[in-house]
Amino acid sequence: MNEAAPHIPPSCPGLSRASMDCGAVGKNVDGQDKPGHDGARGWGLRILSALALSFILVIIGFVGWVYSLGPLPLDEARRVSTTVVDRNGKLLRAYAMADGRWRLPVEATANVDPTYLKLLFAYEDQRFQTHDGIDPLALGRAALQLSTRGHIVSGGSTISMQLARLMEPRRQRSLYAKLHQIVRAIELERALSKDEILNLYLALAPYGGNLEGIRAASIAYLGKEPKRLSLAEAALLVALPQSPETRRLDRYPEAARIARDRVLDRMVEEHVVSADDARQAKATPVPKLRKPMPILAPHASDSALATVKDAPVIKLTLDSGLQKVLEPLARDRAIALGPNVSVGIIVVDNESGDVLARVGSADYFDESRAGQVDMTRAIRSPGSTLKPFIYGLAFEDGFVHPDSLIDDRPVRFGSYAPENFDMTFQGTVPVKKALQLSLNVPAIVLLDRVGSSRLASRLRQAGGNLILPKDEAPGLAMGLGGVGVTLQDLAQLYAGFARLGSTKPLREIMTAEDDREPLRLLDPVAAWQVGNVLLGTPPPENAAHNRIAFKTGTSYGYRDAWSVGFDGRMTIGVWVGRPDGAPVPGLIGRVAAAPILFDAFARTGKTLVPLPKPPKGTLVAGNAKLPLPLRRFRPVGDLVRTGGEQALHIQFPLNGSRIDVDRSGGAEAAAMPIKVAGGVLPMTVMVNGTALGEIDGRRRRLIDPPGPGFARLTVIDATGAADTVVIRIQ
């Protein structure tokens, strides 16, 4: 029995009867299997799914790889050599990094010549300011040139990519390394500004040996900062980082020249420079020697480095121009003075107290002169350089005037009998001449009246750290050098004369805030009187008179020679001697140190500024017009009376008392009474060194009190006897 034929749906005319399903696989005309529509869709979906999964896995792997790179090593890249700069930002000294590399901080806009930057961008990265880390056009151009010419003509790496390579260097070039640079370049662009990227590149670019960055290379190869470069120099500095070791100027100058000329040719092709300019630049020879890094103010730099920690740039108050002219002066004079002799010089701005120059020794690298010992900070015997402060206190106390007469004759204080340097005596001389000639006896006689402890206390109060032998109290010998002091402290104290009685603590490291307060040295009148007297000190041979107020000093045994001087602008201190303290026969302040002082003022290149005018109330008069008690100073031993007179004594106001002044009732109500006992009439009243008139027959007087604050009240009788009290006016 035959089976009925199956029904074939009209929609499936191509199927054989054996097929019951439109989706079944049939035969084509050649008898081959033929997939249906659903089978093709399934294969396509599976392929797409596999591709999508592979892409996702690649993305995940790439993201994971990028994540595995970790953060950008910016902290390490930002590490630079510590540099010490002057008040104007000029380099004084740089210190190599711990591993010996020279990598100086740089700011493109402030430190680099625009010509160099123009060549750098044209040669390395024309679209630096617009791309996001990679330049597809540059990469395509480099690939095309490589394929058509068979060698690298121009690189496709941007400055950002080159910086990435410098931050994480790799020895071999590969696709992986290039991909690494691209990723890091994009990260750099997102993390830093264009200026920051450029500055980092300029600091890290290799220049051969231990030189990194354009500043280190320019200083070492060209001997100058890259702020002003010729076209030849700029092209040379662009060319060297391409192959720094094979183009080192100190080893392969010819290879460096060829590379420089290649940069110039490329710049001509791209119309960045003219052919004539390039031709002239090519004619310039390249340097063949490496220059040492600058070492200006080494002692100040060493001290700053020890004080300021972890700062890439330390700014000092020094003036590099002044430092440059004073260091050779110290070296040349030390050589002329003999073996093992050193010289120290310090320059201080009177107004600010800033140190403008510090020459710590004759030669920092001369071991025979102990060059690395800073003699401006060494404690030495000051000789006669403290005498002006003795006279200043005497003027302040009011018992002597610059035109007073004083005896220079043999005198003895117990077992101590001071003598002059030349072992002679001048007899009766004006006080100002005694100071100008640095006579010893008048200075010690005045110190005996002023008080050694008071002198030491006042100088310490003004910032002068006097060093006495252990367990020894201040004595009269300190007036002739029997104490220790540094040259920088002497300069600070002498600047107080030009400042009319106040000193400013010295500053050498620039800080954002300056909270230094002035320190009291002397009353303004006394300070002016000392400065005016020192202005008349006889200068060294061939030097102009009355231009610089100065004082010299020579310590016992010819171990130290000093000279400290000032005008209205600055104070300069000079020390000469052997750092080991050995004597130098014939070493005298006036002969050895004073000429250096005057030469130092001349080398500043500045016109001398006159000293301040005398303060209000200053008594400027010849001896004949002085009040009788001020015409002649009499030592304490000459005040012994035979007529039974009582010693002069101020009864009111009492020493250390506080006086409340009511000025609301007018001048008469505010007048302050003075009452004395003993003494010989006539008597003169002085307040803060200014004469206010004479005491009347009842030994009383009303005076107009000075302004609020401490005041020194002195009464001098006809014999020169004096009594002084210090009061506080409120």
C-alpha cells in the first residue's frame, strides 16, 4: 500500500518532499549542503560576540596594564640640585644631587632665551601648545619618512612623550616602550599645565655625563645662563639631547657641531631662520671644554644650606655683582701679604641690615690659608675697634664732648698701666683727636668712667656678642682688645653709628616676613658725634680725606688687623690675619686692613653717600664755646677735693624712678624739677647728651621733660665731676 505524498507548503517550493521543515538544510544544484537563514544569523552572532568579548578583554587588559603602571613619578622628576641665588635671583652656587648629577631648576619664561624655545618647538614639537600629549600628524610623518627613506628623518615623539621617557627611561626602543610613552604623555597633559611640562623637560633633558637640563648644560658648556643665547648656541643646545653621550662637547665636539648644523639646516627648510643667519651661526666654533659650576659666596652658601632644609632654591640677600669684585680683592691682597694669610670682608646695608657681600676667606680652595674657614664668623681679638663705643657712651653720658680736652699721659689703674701703640704720649689733645689717632690712655680713662660692664652690656644689647675668657668679668683691658668678637658683629655695631644709634640684626637669608626690630646702641646725638669724629680719621696713603668714617685695630702680638668703615649707605668690615692665630710680624690694621677697606668701597661702583645730618639738639661748638665743665675732661682721680666740698649727687629724680608727666596743664605744669647736692657751681644739666642750661644757686632747676620712654639725666659741675641717673618718663 502506497503512502500518500506529504503536503508541501506553498511557501517552501524549493524543498524536497523528504523535507518537512523550511529551516532544514537542503541541497543546492551541485548537491552540496546549503545553510538556512537561521544558521547564518547564528554564526554571525557568535562571531560578533567573540569579537566584542575579545575587545572587552583587550580594553580590560589595557586598563589593567595602565593601572599597573602606578602614578606618575613626579616627585622624583621634580628633584633638582639645590641652588643658592642672590637678592636678584642670580646664581651664586649650585650643589650636585646626591648621585652627582647637575640638574638645576628652570622656568622657561624667566630663565630661557626665546630663540632657543622657538628652535625647540620647531625641531621637536611644532604643535606642543595644542595637542593633548600625542601628535598624530607627527607620528604619521615620521612613519612615512621611515618607510620611504629607510631611516629615521624626524621623530614623532612630542615633548610630553620625551618627558615621559626621561621620567621612566628604557634602554631599548620598542612598540611597547612607545605605547608606554603615549600613555604617560596623556597622563602628564592631564596632570600638569603646558608650562609645567615644558619646565620639567628643560630640567631633565640629558646633555652628556652628569649634566641634565638646559641650565646645567649652558653653564657648563657656554659659561652662562641660557637667558641670552646666540642662534648658534641655541641650535647647539637643541641638538645635544638627541644623542647626549656621542655629542658631548668635552669629548666629541665635531659630532656636536655636525648635529648643530643639521638643526640649522632643518630650521632653514622650515623657514624658521634665514639662510644668512644659519650660515653665520655655522661659522661659530663650538666649545671644546667644560667649565666648572660657579661658586660665589661659598661660605654664605654653605651656611644657608645647613640652615634651610629641603629647599630647591635658597635666596640670599647678597649682591652677586658686589661679591664678584670683592672675592678677587681678598685673594690678591692675601697673596701680597704673604703665605698663610687670609682676608675676610663683609658688607652690610645700613638701613635694612642685609648682608650684601661676605668673603669668608682669601680662597675657599686654598688649604694653606684654611680657605674653608669663614673668618667673618670667627671670634678674634678686636684690637682698638671697640674704642668708638667707649667714646659714644662718654658722649651720651654728657661728661665729655668731641671738642673737650683730654690728657694723654701715663696713668695707672692698680697694676694696669695702658700705653700707646708707639710707646709715646701726646699730652693734652681734643677728645676727637684722641679717637682719630686711636690713643690708648684716653680711651681707657673714659672707659673707667663709663664702666666696663656697662660697655659690655650695651654692646650685647645692640647685637654684639662679646666673648670673655671663662669666669672673667669685663675689665678695662677690653677697651684695647681683651675680648673676643666676630667681624660680622662689629659690622652690625658700626652700622649703628650711621643709623644714629640703633642697630638692625643682620640678615643673609631672604624670608617672606622680616620681623627684626631695631636694637638700641646709643643716643642719636652720641652716635652722630662718633660718626662725625671717625669721618676725620686720617685715611691710608693716596686715599681721599673725609669720605669714609672708619676705625682700625690691631690685636696683641700682630695676630689680627681690622678696619671697619661706613658711609650713609653701607658698612664694610675687613679682617686680615692667619686663621690659626699665629702672629704675622708687621701686621697692622692701618697698613694691612685699611687699604682693603677703601678699595672695597671703591669697587662697589657706587657714589659715597654722606652721613646723616646732626640730630636736633646736637651741641656743635669749639672748645672755647663749650660749657665750662665740658671744656676739659678730668679723670676720677683728679676730682679729689681739699676744701671739704661734698661730692656731686642728684637728689631728685632718683635713679631708676618713674616720672608721670601731666602735659594737660601746659608747659609750666609739666615741668620736671631737678635737685642736686654737693658739687661746685656752675653746674650744667644734660638730658640724653643735650645741654639744657645751668643749675641755679639753690642747686635746683625746672626742665621740660623729654618724651615718653627712658631718659638719661646728667649733671656736671665746674670741676668736671658728674652724676647720672636713668629715669622713665610716662
